[in-house]
Amino acid sequence: MNKEKNVDESWKESAASAKDAIVGEESSSKEQNMSGEEVSFLNYITSLIFQAMVFLGEIPNPMNDNKVEKNLLQAKLLIDTISVLRDKTTGNLDAQEENILNTSLYELQMKYVEQSRSGDQNAE
């Protein structure tokens, strides 16, 4: 039986644009954080998505000489955390936050399932 996979890669663009927004605001965010202001939900959720992509081996780990690492146990923990956050924030998010959260969570879950089935649990 020939099953063809159709994977929507648009979540990577969403995460990349959110990351670009964060990097662009990095200097002002540092000042805001030092002054005691709260980090935005979008920045927080984007950082979790970024970490999950690192543990899925989708992007290099910037904390480890940009090596591609895979740790599906850590990826699952982060994906489950994002899922809990989505469930607990239902009705309290703006459209952009809800869109990035739902789209990214779906794509991370699909990528996790794909990699789990490949049998390569903790490649480095």
C-alpha cells in the first residue's frame, strides 16, 4: 500500500518569523526584563516551540556549537507542555497567539510521530 505523506511546513515559517521578531526586540527585551516587566506569552511559547524543534533535530542546537541533536523524550515533554498551555489558555489568547500555538503544536506533534516511527529515538 503506497501512502503518501503530506506535511504542512508552514509552521516553520511561523516559528521563524516569530523568532525574527524576538531577535529584533532582543535588546529592548533585555532592558524590559531587567526593569521587571513580564515576558510576553508569544515570546514564551515561541521559545518552547524553538526548543522542541531543536530536540526533534529539525534545527541545530545553538547552545552546542550548532550541532543537530535529537532527543525525542525531551521533545515530547515540550510538546506536552505546549499542549497543556493551549488547553489552559483557551479563550484568553489573541488571534496571532492562538494561530501560532495551534499551528505549531499540530506540526510538532506530526513531526514527533514521524520521528517516533522511524525508530531513531536519540540520534546525535
